[in-house]
Amino acid sequence: MEPVNTDVSAGPPEGTNGAGDRSGETPGAPTLGMILLAVEELWPESLAEDWDEVGLVVGRPTAEVHRILFAVDPTLEVIEEAIDYGAELLITHHPLLLKGVTSVAATTAKGRAVHRLIESGTGLLTVHTNGDSAVGGVSDVLADALGLQNVAPLTPAANGLPEEGIGRVGDLAEVQTLGDFAARVFGILPSVAGGVRVSGDRDGLVRRVALCGGAGDSLFGEVRASNADVFLTADLRHHPASEAREAAVNDRPYLIDVSHFASEWLWLPAAAEALGNVLNDQGHDVDIRVSTTNSDPWDFILTPGGD
């Protein structure tokens, strides 16, 4: 399954003639400030983790927005895709400036990204852990794609609703083998080099599933407390995974490690549709698409035996 372009609006807005042409005003087109209010309604900044940096990175709140591109990462390739599409706003899951900087000179990749965005008139907005935690967020979309029932957060949000928080845990409609469940995970994710890694008995039975889109190896305590049969997440490092296997009870929870990019990409079409619905309800006409750029950092993988 390759990442595909998702257009949740009726088509190119009036008053634009192609990529980069932003002349003229479009009836019903919102300002960036209006977009920020809609985003806050869907993914409140109060849900972001204390260490996170979310919100507007580049852009004037008074600027009109006709086109929006959603992506996982604000890489230079993604930024060029947004510019070619004619987007006045790029919304990414991952922050561009998570750590403090003292310069945005165009002598570094991040500096070049900031310059390219400003020079092209493209705003940048980050929806990160607030997008993880919110209802309909990254882990909710992953849980829905796997058909989980009775879903609840692994870690409830300190400033949110009971159903909001980091990670999710729920039940499959029917018991499956670990091998079949892993194949199901593989089938719903975008095709990337890393594939799906599994720790556990292929024929072991699973029903209760804990998951966290993105890196979730800090949640093993919550996973064990949830009595999950399997934990699905990304970026599992050697030591946390090894220690989890050593601490397992009856070999559970089994572990499934997937691509960080792939686990979060699934949220993009749902997020684009959700924002489009809010803006349409408010009478705004905006063309919203999902990036087709694969920003997973790995290109190929070698495995013993090819299995």
C-alpha cells in the first residue's frame, strides 16, 4: 500500500491558476487565523505533551488560505511539494523546530526550510502530540483500521476528555494468531523499507491490543497494566524491547515494531477530512490534500532468507 493523494475538497479554488499563483481573493477562503481556530477545535494545544512544540511555526494569521497540504514531516522535499501544489499552508505532524535554535540561516537544512517557506509564502503548522492524544487522532485511526473495540487511552490526557490521551488499548472482534495479526498490520500500512518486525510466537493467540502511533517504548508500564496480548508501536529500541521480553508473563505482551512514518501516515487522510468538514461547515472553501512524499528515512532492507 503506497501513500496516495487524498483530496477532500471539490477541486482547485477560484482565483488560482496553478502552483505558486496566489493572486486574487477567493470567495469563502479563510484566513490562516481562521484555520488556526478550526485546528484548535479538532486538536487543542492543551493536549500536547509538556516537552512538545506545536502550533504555528511560519505564517501571517491575516493571509488567505486556499490550499492546505498535510504531511508527516516538514522535510525540504515535502515543502517543495507544498509549494508546487500552491499551498499557502503546510500542516505536519512532526515539528520542524522541536529544540531551541539561535539561528535560521540558510546554511543548515532547517534554516533552508524556514527560508523556503517564508520566501514562497507558505505557512507551517505543527499538530504533534495534540494530534496523538485527541479523539480521532493518530492512535485512534490506527485502532479503527485494525477494527479494535472498546478502545480507551493507554495514558489518559491530563487536560482532556476521558477518551483522550497517548496510545490506545482495545479488543479484536475475534481471537487471531500473532502471525495473522501482524499480517493484518502489514496490510494496512504504507509500503516502506522497514516492514513489520515481530517478537513472539507466530501461532500465539491475541485479542487485546495496545498500540501507540509513533515511538511508544516509554509506555511499557501502561501496556502491562492493560493486560494486552500484543503491543504495536514504532521505533522499539534494543534494550526496552529486550527488557520487555524478559519481564513478559506467559510471553505477553508480544511486540510488533513498525515504521514511525507509516504508523502516523494513516492519520493524514482522516485529519484532512476532519479539517475540511469543519471549514466547510463554517462556509469556507479550501482545497486540502495529503502529501504523496514518502519521508520514511530508510530506502531498503536486507533480511536473512528473505522471509
